[in-house]
Amino acid sequence: MTEIFGREGDDSPASPRSPGQRLRSLLTGHGVAGRVWVLQLALAVLLVVAAVLALVFQAQDASTREARQLSVVGAESFAHAPGTRAAMRSADPGALPQPRAEAARNPAAHTTVPVLERSGELVGPVSGIRVQRANAQVVDQLPLLLGSAAGALLLVTGGAALVSRRLRRQTRGLDPAEMRRRYDHHDAVLHAVREGVLILSSDGRLLLANDEARRLLELPADAERRPVTDLGLEPQLSALLSSGREATDEVLLAGDRLLAVNVRPTGPHGGAAGTVVTLRDSTELRALAGRADVSQERLKLIYDAGLRIGTTLDVGRTAEELAAVAVPRFADVVTVELLEPVLRGDEPAAGASAELRRMAVDGVPEEAAIYRVGEVLRYVPGTPMATGLTSGRPVLVGDLRGSDAWRRQDPEGTQRVLDAGIRSLIAVPLQARGVVLGLVNYWRSAASDAFEEEDLAFAEELTARAAVAVDNARRYTREHTTAVTLQRSLLPQTLPEQSALEVAHRYLPAHAGVGGDWFDVIPLPGARVALVVGDVVGHGLHAAATMGRLRTAVHNFSALDLPPDELLNHLDELVTHIDTDEARAAGLGTGGRGADDEGPWSGGADGDTDGVPAHLGRTGITGATCLYAIYDPVTGRVTLATAGHPGPAVIRPAGTVSFPEVPVSPPLGLGGSVPVETTELTLSEGSRLVLYTDGLVENRDRDIATGLEQLRTALAAGADRTPEETCSAVLDAMLPDHPSDDIALLVARTQLLEPARVAEWEVPSDPAAVAPVRAGCLRMLESWGLAAIDFTTELILSELITNAIRYGAQPIRVRLLYDRALICEVSDGTSASPHLRRAATTDEGGRGLFLVAQFAQRWGTRYTPGGKVIWTEQSLDGGRPEPGPDSAEDVLDQWDDVPAL
């Protein structure tokens, strides 16, 4: 601003320069004021010098002339004095008048006058005063003249300095070239701006008008210096300009224009009293503002589209969001169709004959559309829609009434569209990453402006933003389908048949995707059943795969018939080894981890690892939890243990609900040296055991204490509910609108094996005791109606009891259980386990267990705190397993020492 309106260090009141600096600046003469001062000073000096010389010459001339006159007068006085002639004629003519004449001549100029007779005869001369004395008088007056000249010069110089200072302040120290440049610049700006400018005097006369003001007001060429009331302006405008009052954006009529008028006084800004008026053509501004409003609205629409489209990972919902955003702010009707493979999550292949499914219609009732939501359609080649699909570019039809190509799709249906008032169309392919996913049709009715070429770019931009969301939803659909398929394949497809528990279950994946929750029901020897509920932190393929690994491990450990605490210890050790191996494979470590270890592999899975390097996809399975419970229908006891998992809920037959305290151990993989403890519960028949994952009782909006209390209330509401009804009631009461975690729920109602179906015998350590026990078992089989299997049962019991007496220790017991199969159990006090082997031809023994394995459907060994139990299961109908490589007959043929039965 200083460069334009002033120069730093000028003589303005705000300048901080000293008087000496101002004088030096003035003497330099660079500015207009300095140059004017120098010229004034030079002119004053010349005038003073000329005046002094003129005065000197004038004084000298006047003195000389006066001296001459006086000399002549004196000489004539002497010449005509009485006695002068007589003295002249005497013998000594100078004796008498000479002294007197000399006395008068010395101080005056020298003058000689002749003395004549009356007849004219010369008598003699008379000398007068000398002129040199007159010049001496002039010299005496020179000091006064020079002093007066110096005073005049000083006065003129001071006046010139004051005038220059005033001029310098007004010109701000600018030189003439700079003043000229700035004047030209300001004048050019004044006449170049697209805003009319008027400057009025205090008496209402027009002082200046730029070109734009002359154009807007149609002013005559001689308008300046005339009163504004004489310029022929509209009365309201003329009255405003002549009033001198301030105005801000007052819209007034000027001919056929609407002008926005601003009036401001110039006095407060340092100028002369008057006003400055600015004029803007609001007619043109309104058109520009309209276009600006449209652009702003479209920018806002694009912004809103980014917020409102893609809120879910569902392709159908995303299509509906696109249609809802565009209506009515861009189009009156919007229809969205997606290619069929997109709905399945597959990569589509677009073409003119590709099948599309309509996913959304907005702007008209669905029944009024040619194709309704869910219908499959194919566009006829040559139509704007087919052209857009094949070319991948938007297609504009400004007037549908004149488009024969559009009518080819459905002459009757398109006529209904025209009858409904639809007049314009933009068909935009929905594509992302260069792949066409579907088609979006924007329609406008006769009540709106028809689509134009400039609308194509916006329609394409809006559709592209939606296409990214649709593609994300498609990819999620693919990954979700894959994960769900994997998880469903890893979860129990059907529950095994067993008589100990009546079981119902529910599994609900989170909205964010499938996770690692699982449940299982595993039949165990002795009519027992194991119930398992587990949770792997995270979602996606990795969590599902991890769940499958853990479920398989639990099945394998269950086959060993381990107690819950030992099973969880083995599972914890397995998880630790898995995490260590994955860490080694990733090059991130070689050892195991404790509970406080942190690293890229810690924590659960969080989605799949598509597109991620293999070593980064290995996240381990730290954070997995598990609850393992074994129910024995003979005793009604439940033995359970947990590794970081919430304990169960128990509903007694009377309807009371409790949460038994179960010692909590660290999650799997973090147990280390911490032992897992078990808890035993005795449940009466009809009790319900409820196992669940934390997603049921805990989420973002509910802590676990509140969730457990809500679960208690839901379970206590119906004492006589079946397990299925209990599952439904719990989910109805507990399930959030948008589950953020998986939910697994297992409800098991206990049943007891009737005492009449259980038989036990104590066996002494005497081979002779085999026969009585065997006979008692046969009688029990007959009472149960199982005579059809008495032979094989007798053979199996003989071998197992004989082995227990020969190789085992007391106490030796035999127990028969009549359930879905006949279960024979022989226990003793040793932990030595028999092994099945193939006996050689020369061996005298070693064929007993092989014989047992041939006639029993299943057999095995489980260990107890006091020893071991060898058990077998036989089909009740007497069916035998498929013969193996060596049939039972072959075995019997080789066995010569079979005792008599």
C-alpha cells in the first residue's frame, strides 16, 4: 500500500524524520517539491540580484544628475553674481572669487560655466562642483541596498520552503515520473473495473464517471460538472445520489437494469467533501449467482454423497443410498441396476446383453416403474443404456420424445414413461477400477430443466463415487461369503445323537463379518457328553480358520478322554507352539510369549489377509478363550474348566438362575505355568446349562456386569422352556441392533440315565471270579432284552476282566451301561495302558485286544485319578463293524488257547 499511496519517509505527519533530514531531502531535489523549491530559490536570487543592480545604477544616475544640476546652479550663481564681471576684468581676475569658488567646488562635482557680457562677449569661465563626489554618495548607500536585498531573498526563500513543504506533503515526495505513472495506473484501473464509479461534489455535481458508470447509466459526453439531477436518471436513483446519504447495496432501476448502488462520503478518508458512488449490475450478477448457486449445490451434493453412500457393506443398500441422494437435487427419478455377478461378489463382465437386476427406484412409486426392484432385465442393443454399458461412457438423451433408440427397449413401457412427464435421461455406467458393475439412469420430468452437456460430468462424478462404495460392498460380499462358507463348514453341521443332554444352539456372526466364535457337542465314552464354547478375537478368514484349528484340536484331545483341566492345558500348549511357529516363519522371533509380550503377531485376527505379505498375515491366535465341560448322566455331575472364557449360567428346574464361580485361567497361549483348575457341579435332572460367548453379554454400549444381569432376567422369565425356546428368548432380549461381535449360545437340559440301566460288579483278583461276573452280565443283558449280543459281550468281557486280573491291581470293577449302545467298562487301579498289536503265529497270547477291536464298534482307554478304565461300545441290534483285513474268523482260527466259555 505504501508503494501505491505514499512513499516511506515523506513529509506526512506520520513521518518520523528529523528537520535536518527533511531539509537534506528537500535540497536533493528529487521530488516535485524539491524541484519547485530549487526553481523558486534560483528565481528569487536572480530577481534580487537584478533588483540590487537596478537600484545601484538608478541611484548612481540620479546622484550624478542631481550633482550636475547643483553644479550648474552653483556655477551660474557665481557667474551671475554681482561683482563677478568686475572681478573678471580686473588685473587679477581670480584674486577675489577664486577662494570662494574652490570652497564650493571641492565637495561637489566639477562644472565650468562661461561669464559673458551683455553683448555676448566672453569675459571668463567659472568652475562648478565635480561629479565624482556624487558617486561617493551612491557608494555610501550600497550597504542599505544589499541588506534590503538579503532580507528580501531570505523572505522569498522561507516562503518558497513553506510552499515546497506543503507541496511535498500533498505529493508524498513523489517525482513527476512516478506521479505520472500512478496517475495513469489509477486512471486505467478506474476505467477498467466492471463496476461503475461516480465522484460527486458536495453540491451534487458530477466530478468524475468511469466508463462502466457511463455504460450503466447511459450518461452524455458532457455529464461531468453537471448536477446529477440534470443527467436524466431514474427519479429514485437521482434522489439517492443528490441526497448525499450513505447507502449499501440498494437495488434501484436504471433503464432496463437493476443496479446495486453503494454511496459513501469521501470526507472521512482525507478527500474533499463529497461522495463516491459504486454501481453493480445485479442483472448480470444474478445470472452469475445462479450459476454459482448451482455449482455450490452440486459440490454440496458430492459431499453429501460421500457421507451418505456406502454406510453399509451391502450392495443393495448402497444402490438405494445413491438413488436417495440424487433425488430430487439432481434428478427427478433415479433407477439403479447391477450386474448379476456383483450381487454374488464376483467380478462381472459387462456387455450389451448382460443381465442386470434392478436394485433401486427413487422418485416415483415402485409400481409405476417399467421394471420393479428385484426384476432381471436386459437392454436391447442400440438403446442409450446398452450403449453406456458397452462403451463405459455416459449417454445423454436431451429429449426422450424424439429418441427412437430409447423406445426400442419397450415401446409400450416407454410410452407410459413419456405420459408420466419424463423428458430427459442420462445413463451412466457404474464402474470402478475400470470394471463396469451396473448402470445408473437419471431422469428429469417436464417440470425441470432438461439435462445438458454440462450435466454429464457431474453425473459421472456422482456415479463414480457410488461405484467405489458398490465395489467395496461387492468385494466384502465375496470375502464375507468365503468366510461364512469356511466357518459354516468348520462349525458343527448337525449335533451328534446322545441321551445325556437335550441341546439347542445359536450362532450369529457380527455385522462386521464372521468371527472366531464356536461351539461343540462331543459324545464321550460312558454316555458322557462334552460341551465346548470358544472365542477367537477378530473377524474374517483368519479368525474362522483359527477357530477351525482349535475346534479340531479340542476334538483330538477329547478323543483321549482327558479331563477338562488337562485338555485346556494341552490346548494352551498347542496355541503357544502355533504362535511361536508363526513368529519364526515371519522372522519376528523364535521363542514363546508371555502374557505381557507385544508384537505384530499379538492379538487376534482382524479380517483376512488378502493383498498382505504372508509374514504380515500371520497374527497368531493369542486372545482365544475356551470353556470345556463334561456332563455324566449317570451321576448328574458336570466337571468344567475355563481358559479366559465367561463361566456358564445354570437354570435349576424351579427356575432359579445362578452363575457358578469357576476359577478363571488366562486365555489360550498365555497360560504358561499357571495351572487350570476345575469345578464340579451336581445338577438335578431337568436343569439347564447355558454356555455363551462374550458377544452376548458385552458390547460397546453395555458392560459385562449389566449384560450378565440382563441375561439372568431373560433366563429366569420361563422355568419350563425348552432349550430351543430358551435360545430364542435370550436372543430376543439380549441381541443388539448391530452386533459388533459374534454370538455363540448353547443351552443343554440335563437328563439322567435310569438306575435300572446301570449295573456294576466288584471283581476280586482271582481268575475264578471271571465266570461269576460274566454270568451276572449275561443275566443283566437278558433282562434288558439284549440277548442278541450276549455272545460278543461275553467274549469282550472275558478278555477285559482277565487282562485286569492278570495285569492290573485292585480295585477292579465292571460296569454295564444301557444307553444308545451297550457300554462295557472294566476299571482297575493301574495306569498301564494295553496296546493293540498283531500277534505272531508262534505267540501264545496277544490276540485279546485284537479280538475286542473286531467285535466292538469302538473301544478305548481313559485314565482316572485312581487308575484307568477300558471301555467298549456295541450296537444294540447286534450289528458288527465292517471286517478289517483280518476277520474275526481268521483270528479265532489262529487262537488255539481260547478258554471254554
